[in-house]
Amino acid sequence: MGRVVFILILILSVPTFAEYQCGEISLRFYYGQKYVYEKSKICIDHDQQELISEQCYKQKKCVALKAVKNTVGSEEYSTVGSPSFATCFEASGTPQIIEYKLNGKWHKSDRCIFSDKSFIDTQQFLRLVNEDLKNYQ
């Protein structure tokens, strides 16, 4: 019985994602007054709204997802831009406005990128942090 409870707790503590499609895409962001282009392996939900780096989605072992568990609301970052950017800063991530190319079109988004190059879009990150905080209150 103890094992079943432990496994259930473990399963519930890992963020879950809707069905995502993964692949390599072109990504660009503005830096130093010009666009920087890179190829990136990402997974995107069926609504093409939520992005996460492929390593996070498939392995579930990345700094981005660990940051969800270690982020607690703080007044220190409450005056820094949008709530999702503030949460990213608090988690030692770097928020970044990006565009990604999908089906030949550029789409605007943003992400919170971490030291291991894992990333998650900032709105999804904020949602997961808020869900995690509710689970522990």
C-alpha cells in the first residue's frame, strides 16, 4: 500500500502536458539590434500556443521543470514586467521574446530559458508554478 501511495505522489508531482508534437524548428529573437537565428528542438501543443524544449518534454529532467517546484511568489520581482516574466526571473531563468517558424509562418511567443538551455513558454511556466503552489497550500 505504501508503494502505491508513493508512486501516486510521484506521478502527481510531475507536470503533465497535453499531447504535443515535437520536431526541429527555426527560432529567432532580437539581440543587439538584430535578429539571432537558431535551430531548436521543441514540442508544441495542438493549439500551437505552448512551447517546451524537447529535452524537457521527453525526459522530464531539466532545469525548467525543476524551477517550477522551486519558485515561490516573491515581492522582489512583482514590479518586473509581466507576471510570467517576473516568475521566470525569480526562477533564475531569462525571459525572452521569440518568434518561431511553423508551417512557413513566423509566430510570436516568449520563453523562459535556463542554464541547461531548456526552456518553456512563460505563460505555461507561470500556469505550472501557480498549479504547483495550489497543490502545496
